[in-house]
Amino acid sequence: MKAFISALLASAAVSIETLTVDNGYATIQITEDGVPKTLYVATGSSQSHDNTMVIPQNGRAVLIESPSMDPSQFYKPNLLGGSVEYDVDLSESNCGCIAAFYLISAPGKDSNGNYWNTDGYYYCDANQVAGNFCPEWDIMEANQWATQTTPHSCDSPTNKGFYTNCNRGGDCWLNNVNMLDYSDYGPGSNFKIDTTREWHFAINWKADGSFSTTMSQDGNNVSMYGDCGSKITGDLQNGMAFAISNWSTYDSWLWKDRCQASTCNASQLLFKNISIKTGSDTPVPPTPSNYVYGNACATSWDDDCNGCDCRWSWPSNEDWSGPDAHCRCYQ
């Protein structure tokens, strides 16, 4: 995520009922593997109703499983081999707005391995927005003119789980401006996906980290494909927290030359009908006590690996750069 001014969700004029529960957290109804599931919106306050989440401008939210900001309660399903889909309304997200639906390896940790409560929500991301790095997968950063999906890997963490550097620009990106026809996505009835109206988004991950995104509306479907997610397959499998934000910028990294940035007028951003399909593989078991495992190695055959899930690793009593650190099969 590019840096933006984080703010608690402010009061906004909305046409749907505001629901608050214990400690001021709102509820949101999602579907997980075909079964309804109630989650809570961690912001301190939010507008939501049934299956719809509303994010006011300059707002950011994370999804938790109980109405308290407990770092153990982030909603973090295994998504490797799974999918995420939802309906989104970008009718107010003009050029200059960024509607973001993404994953982060929260809660963040400090150099001593303690949870780092940077902003009241243990936030971290690949651009160190709140002062703390961690892996990030931008499922969707979008406005009416452009949409982009970007995985961000990080250098291996210390043996305390602290990240010192991440790929701020992303390991790759899928952007409609570069990868799709002009008429596939944009504001107006002449586009296959008319972004002035509600439309459907889906992302699917394969076990090897490759992925696809599909946008659909009124029987029209457009898709993009990527194969650069292998560096954070372990993060997807172990679980990453869901974050949603609504911010603005004049920087054209998202829309390129597709439009001219102007003041963002997205007073509210709506996500509906969030549906999660968890991964078919079981989550990665806890790291064995004798080794600490970091990011994936360049190939599945490096050092001691034999075509397995090959990761940089080191003895738990040494540093990541110590003499016994090299690529091993993750166990």
C-alpha cells in the first residue's frame, strides 16, 4: 500500500443502518466455505448492515473474530488454494481515489518479538505505513479507471518474527491499464465493466502461488493472471489478516495515463457479499523448535531441497545469516 493518512472511521451520511456491538465494533456477515459467519470490524466504529461494509473516506478497517482488539483474534483463514470474492461499489471513487481490499501478516511484532501496537490495531504492511513491516497481498487497489493486484514479499524475519525490509513496489502486479483492452474496465456503459455501477470481483490462488483475478458484471467477464506469488505462499497458508481502506493520492502509479487525478470524492466505499473459500491444504504446522523458516528460496531444488516447499532456514539458536543458514524443505 502507498502511504496514506490513517484515520478512524468517521461519522458519514449513509443510507443503511449503523450497527455497533460490544466495545463499539460493528458486525459484518460473510460466507466461509458456503457457511454464514459473523465477523467484527476493528476500527472502534463503523457503518455496516448484514452483509455490507461501508468505509468512509480516509478510513481503514481490519476484520476480527471477536468484539475486542486482541491480537490473537484477527480473522486469518488459510487462502492457499482458496479464493476471495465480493461485490464492490466504486461509483464515488473517481480518479485520485484508492479503494483497497488487502491482506497483511498482522499483528505486527517489534524487534523483541512482542506484538507492536503501532496504531491501536497492531497494523503492519509492506510499506511500513504505521512504522512496522510485514508481508502484504493487495487483492484490489482500485478506482473507476484502474484496478491492480500486487503481492509484496519481505526479507526473512529475525528469529523473533520481526521484519526489517519488504518489497515496497511489489513482486509483480496485475493492472488493467497494461493488461486489458481499454474497453474492458472504466466508468460508463461503453465499458464491459461499468465502474459507475456495482460489480463483482474474485481472486483465486493455486498451491504454487499463481493466481487469477476476474471482474464480472451483467454477464461480462474479464480476467488477469499472475505467477509471481510463490514468495509468500507460506504467509497465505498460515493466514493473513484482512484490511480494507478508502484513501486518496495524486500519484498516478495506479491509473497511469488513463485519467487525470482530482480531489477524491469517495465519501463512502461499499463492499458486499464477501465470500471466502479456504485452501484445500491444511495450514502449515508450527515451526519445529530446531529451525526457523523464512521466505521461499529461488527454486525448489536449492541446497538441501528436493522439489519441496524450499525455504531459507536457520537453527533457532543462530541468526538468519549464520553459518548453518541455507535452504531446507519446510517441515
